Amino acid sequence: MAVARAAERLEAVLGGEVRRDEPMARHTTFRIGGPADLFVTCDTLADLAETMKVCAEEGVEWTCVGKGSNLLVSDEGYRGAVVVLGREFKAHSVRGERVTCGGGCILAYVVRDAFSRGLSGMEFAVGIPGTVGGALAMNAGSRGVWIDSVVESVTLCVPGAGLQRRAAADIDWRYRSSGLSAEGVVVEAVLRLRPDEPTRIRVEMEANLTRRKSSQPLGQPSAGSVFVNPPDDSAGRLIEAAGLKGTRLGGARISDVHANFIVNDGGATAADVVGLIRKVQMTVRDTYGIELTPEVRTLGVF
């Protein structure tokens, strides 16, 4: 009843779309996931604030997702509201060396526009899927360069408190995390880039993209790296050394290209993926005494 009441209220006032029982397999790069009770597209800040308010008043759990590139949703789905940022949050603008991005802006668009303007600092992000908000939430990066290196400020929409701005220095940046998603929804970020020779930027971008294509299964459904690298080691190296590369469970398989990726070969379930995750953890722990920590975000009951 609470979900039905929330849906009716949101359908009456939101400019964005409200869907009921929306299959989450349509909204994750894994192509896995059962239905969410509600799937709410917030096109404006007013939509987002109202969605937070209605969910709180009706006692409906909610979560905000980007493009689902680091997300595994339960086969049973999610008993709550999945919130995505729509039209107003997808734009970005450039003034001098500063790029102002909405939380729902596709990261690849920012990378491409920065290059076209001769601005350096985003080369590390070429080929990284997802939105700016998602990249900030997990401090996305590659080969020792992370998005925190170009952030000037982040604006959050905090439930019950409204908009709050965080200077980059006040954010708890860590390896594969920032703590931002625990505070609220990233609605805007200001990135500070630097002028550079377009030729040099292009060379670095092409090198990064070539490396990704050769070392990651980019053409198959996955959620990116499954495990956080342990200190001074590589999760992929440990998994491969343990003889697990290519291991299959149902429709899910540990990639032959990169052992820290699990791919959906067709018809994989969340249970298949979780089973492989647990097998990897147990095998690496028993073989090397190292506990691998998943970095893939889960949604629903597992």
C-alpha cells in the first residue's frame, strides 16, 4: 500500500516518468535484475526533492542509481523506489578551465568535450562507463589517477536538508569510494581542468582506450571490476593465479580477458554472479590468506 500511495502522489506532480514494477535488467550493464517497485525519473531538482519527501512520508525505501555500470540487482528485484536523474541533470557547460556537470551527465560526453576544447585532466576516464555522479560516488579512476584529482566542488541534494556544497578538500576521497552517496544525491560538480596541446591529449586518450580494449571484456555485459585491489596487489592477478579464469556458473563466467571481471554470457542471474563471487573469495582466502572485498554495488535482498 505504501508503494501504491507513493506512486499515485508522484504520478500526480512529477514532470518525469514514474514506472511500477520496472525490470532492472534494462537499467544495468550486467543486464541482470528483477523488478523495482518504483522507477522514478527526476527531470528537475523540484522532482528530486518531492520524490525524497514523498518516499519519506510514505515509508518507502529509495536509492539513486546512474547508468547501472557498477550495479548488481537481485533476481527478486528491489522493494522500494529506484531514482534516476533526468533532463536537468544531464547537461554540462564549460567556462574557461572549469566544467560544470550535472550528476546525471554521461562521463564520456565530458571527456570528449574536454578534448575538443584542449582541456587536459580527463584522459584517465576515456572508456569508463556511467555518469558523473556515479564516478564521483566511487571515485572512479585508472592506473593511479582518480576523478578526485580534477574536482573543485560537489553539490548534493541531502534528504531533509536541501542543497549542500562540498569543497573537494572536505570530501573523504578514498580508493574506490568517496562517501558522497551516503550523504545525499550528487546533483552537480565543478571540475577544474588545465589547457594542454590537443595532440598530447589525443595520444594519451588513445593509449588509455587501447589498453582498456586489450585488457578488459568491453564487448560483454558486466559491471566492471568485481573486487577492490588489495594493498600492493591485484585482485585480477590473485584470481588468475588461483586458476579461476574462465570458471562458469550458470550464465555467468569469470572473464578470460581479465579475471577481475564477471561477464553475463546470456541468461545469467544475480544468484549465478553471487555464487562466483563467493567461490572467488573462498578460493583466494584459502590459497593466499587474502580476503577480497567486492566493489560492485548490490541492490535488493541477496
